[in-house]
Amino acid sequence: MNNDRRIPSLTPCAGRCSTVFGDLVCRGCRRFNHEVIQWNTYTPEQRLMVWKRLDAQLNQILVPLLPHANLQHIEGFIHSKHVRILDTASTGRKLYHALKICEKNKHLAHESGLGIKDAEVKPIWSEFERRVLALAKASYELAWLRADGISTTLLRALEEDEI
């Protein structure tokens, strides 16, 4: 019997999946529905590609929303709260985890390194969620438009070869 107790691999899951209700993009982690379903079958390279897309979205949204953030302080803060992140986590990912902690406990804002006051946590979190979900949905739609364009091109090429 193997008593190996492995630490589960990190996932982007935020614990509030909306794909079970039919959303094409999860409102919690912002992965596409097929990524949520197939995550455990992905290779490390496939998972890394998803992480990179999600981190790029966090960078695009959170870095401008939190211009006074002190990254070194934030890293210490999230570490002190025992948050596990990838070694390659982006600035946006670190900001996200610190903001998420503060969203649940706004009194921690002053010690987070985010450079915001307690009263600013909720409005910033709400604006972040609005923007990042819109960006994730646009990313999903673009991915499907590209896939549709590729399939259309391939079908045309096949039809031309048959003539």
C-alpha cells in the first residue's frame, strides 16, 4: 500500500465554479468550460498555457487598478497567509491573491501592501471582477472565432482538392 501523501497540484479554481450552471467562462477562475472539465487530463505544458493566459488577464486588469502596490510587501503578505502560488506567478496573480484575502477581510488592507484603504477594497474588487470577466469572455469568443476561421479554411482547402 502506498502511503505517499502528495500535495495536490495547483489549479486556478477559485471555489465558485459557474460552468456547472452553463457558463462558457467560469466566473470564479475565468477558465473556459472545457478547461475546467479537462484540467486533470492536461499535461503540465497545457496547464502552463492556461495559467499564462489567466495571469496576463490579471496583469492587464489589476496592475493599473492598484498603482500604489508594493510587490515585495504583497509577496510577504500572501506568504504569511499560506497562499500557494506558482513560482512563475505574475504580478497580477500576486495582486489578485492579496486583494482576494482583503475582499474577505477588508481590515487586512492596511497590511496587505496593496496601497489601499479598507473602504476601497469592495469597490476595487467589484470593478476587478467586472473587467476581468468581460476580458475572459472576449478571450473565449476570440478563441472560438479563430477556431471557426481555421476550420472554414481547412474545409475550403479540402473542397478545392476534391474538385
